[in-house]
Amino acid sequence: MRYMADTEDRVSLAFLALHSGKSTEADANLLASRSLETFLPETYLNRMEELKTLPLYELQEELYKIFDLGRIPDEDAYLFAYFDQVTAYLQDNPSDLRSFLTYWDETLSGASIPSGEVDGIRIFTVHQSKGLQFHTVFVPYCDWNIEQDTRGFNRRNDLLWCETHEPPYDSLPVIPITIEAAMRDSVFSREYEEEHLQRRVDALNTLYVTFTRAEKNLLAWCRTRYTMDERSTTGDLLYHALPRALDGVEETDGENGETSLFTYGKPVTSYSSGRKTSDNRMETDYRPVPVVMHSYEARIDFCQSNRAEEFLDAFSNTDKPRHSRNDKRRMGILMHKIFSTIYTRDDVEKALRTLETEGLIGTQPEMDALKQQVEKAFALPEVARWFDGTMQLYNECPILTQEYYEETGKYGTYRPDRVMFGKDEITVVDFKFGRPHDEYRDQVGGYMKQLRLMEPDRRVKGYLWYILNNRLEEVQV
């Protein structure tokens, strides 16, 4: 990714060529004698510009496949953790390559990852190891200061909040006092000694946690001043305490700056899980299962919504000849939108402006043609009566039926285009724009049956209105 962000970065290119895995003979001498690009996968070089346009996460997936990172053994835990970190990064940051590289340098490159069964040495801090146990524990630098330094406290900006009843200090409830040895001879000596004791106890507790993590073997490396009586580090403490605390401790290799080795017991090199066998069949034995990362190609098909298609079609090149069937289909869709939203004839202009605002009508000639087609539809006397405002209108209102479908657990619904309630009759109209079909008549007939169940005292009439042909068909049930 560094090379993608800056193709002039020869250092990143050389590193990539050395670790790309394309050639096992790619060493420093070979890199110096040949073009670095020859060591990179051809797919990576050919798709460079395309890869730069991908979102950040999809880019990681593609690079994983191009460089075949799955071939590297025992790296799956790192890959899983890395992809998780990329996902977390994208929740609050833009999908920008350079920004991510900066985040990598400043934060992510130093992140630690959780690991399970590993065939090697696991590195922990003392606090991270709390509650855990291991067959063998190595403790390098087991010589931290029991307090901050050899002179006692004396830490810069290290304050102790004290309270006292001695004047003139008793005028304040608490006083911040810099911790130093001079506190022993002041009115705050009791607070000093208490803090001094607590800090030593904390250091000893840390040493206790360190030495109780091992199941079989514990190896610690310490430094000490040997002759000093003051026990200022854990190394000093161990050097003087081990011979007294454990019988059988052996010391070799002398003193005065030379290495001293304390040995107690014998090393245990065999490893046993330590798990007890049980006759309970419900308690299965622990077996670590390796988890391998795989990247699968995402099969995504782009599906454009009808409204998006209508929007783009409205702004297409009108000089380009269009298929008559598609042209009629578009005109039918727009007319259906108009007649399904208007209440009276006076609402046509408002409906046209709404379609224009939504981007579904792109040009003035298209607006004029659509308006002319709508006016032509009103030429039928029956249609004119439907839009004169004398009847109560229900546009595309669903009708809930008593038909229960067990497979879906729902009741059936009907949704006629236009239902008008007059004084003595109900008229239901369905808009159509293609050729007549028998199922159209059955559909309107179903509307009529439901309306008769709802209003048995009124006469119900049903119509199929083929708007583009300006033709009405009354449905008889």
C-alpha cells in the first residue's frame, strides 16, 4: 500500500519485492541486478490503478488474494486481528489510503493481538499475566526498583495529599506535599511512612505475581549491588533472600561483579497439559483447533431501482432514438403516477411539477407531451365524472380481506388504483397500459366482491382503464 500511495518510494518497492513470495531467490544481490518490478505479481502491477479506486477494506481483500498471504504458515491470527482493526478504523475514519498509512505508523503498527495456542514464546507484562499459568516462565530484568529510585521517593511532581491538625497547616483540609526523605522529620512523617510501606508492598505483590505464574520452571535474570545493605531493587532482595528462604539453593560463579547463579531443583523439560481424565462422557478433552483464514470473492450484482432508472432515463439524450416499447412503458409509468395522486382535474398541474421536481421529467417537450396525453384521457365523459370532485376518493388504499394464508401467517389484501364512493354506488378503477388480459378482469372482479361485502346496500361498478389507448372496459361480475 505504501508503494501504491507513492510509486517513487523505492525503499517500499524493494521491501515488497523481497517479501512478495514470487521468487524464493529474491535476495539483496538479485534485487540489485534486476528490475524490482519483476519480482512483483503481474496482477498487482496490471491492476494498480484499479486497486487505487477500491474502498479500503476491499483493497485489503484484493491484496490478500494477489500476494497469496494465506501461504504464510501460522500467520492467521495476525491476519484476523489486522482485518478486525481495519473494520474498527473505518467506523470513525474515511476510507482513504494515505490516512490509513498514517494511522498504521502512529497507532496500529504497535498494537498487540490476542493469541491462543502458539508453538513458541509468548510475551506478557506482569499485569497481563495475572490469572494465567505456563509450563515455563522466563523473567528478564527482574530487578525493578522497590521504589522509584535508590534515594527513596524523590520523584519529580510526585505529590502526597496529607491532612494535619498542627498549626499553621490545619487551616486547610488537605495539603499537597512533595514526597522526599525530608518528610521523615516533619509533621507529615506518619503519612510518609505509610506511603513508603504501601509502595514497597505493591512492588512485592508484583514480584509475587511474577513468581507464581510458572507450573514447572522459573528462570529469572537480576542485577544486584551485592555489598549494599539497602534492599532498593527486587534483584537486591532476591540475592539476599534466596539462600535464607530455600534449603538446597546452590550458588555458583562468585561475586564482585561476576555472574551468580542460584539453582533450586531440576529443570522439567517434558510437557503435560495437566488436565485430569474423567469418566464423565460429557466432559470432552481439550483439543486446539487451528483456524485458517480464507478470502472469498464477493459476487455482487448491481440492481437499479425503478425510480433510479426513471430518473436517469429522464435526462438521457433525447436525440438518440429510443425503442418504442420502452418509450410507451415510461409514458405509462408517469401517467400512472399522475392519476394515482390527483383528486380532481385541477390537480394535474401540481402532479406534473412534483414529477419534475423529483427528476422524473427531464425536459419541457416531455412535460408538454405528458400533459397533452393526460388531457386526452379526460375526453371520455365517464373519466371526466371520476375527476369532478363529487365523490369520496380512496387512492391505492389496501383492502384487508378475510382470506387467511397459513404459509405466510397473514390475511390477504387488495390494492385497487382508485375507489370512488358516490351516493348510491361505488366505482373501482384499475389503470392499465398494455394489452387486455383475462387476469385483469379477474383482478377487478376481486375488488368488486370485497367492496360488496363491505357495502352490501350500494351498487358496485368496476372498470379497466387502458390509458394510453384511451379505452374503458366495464367488468361484469
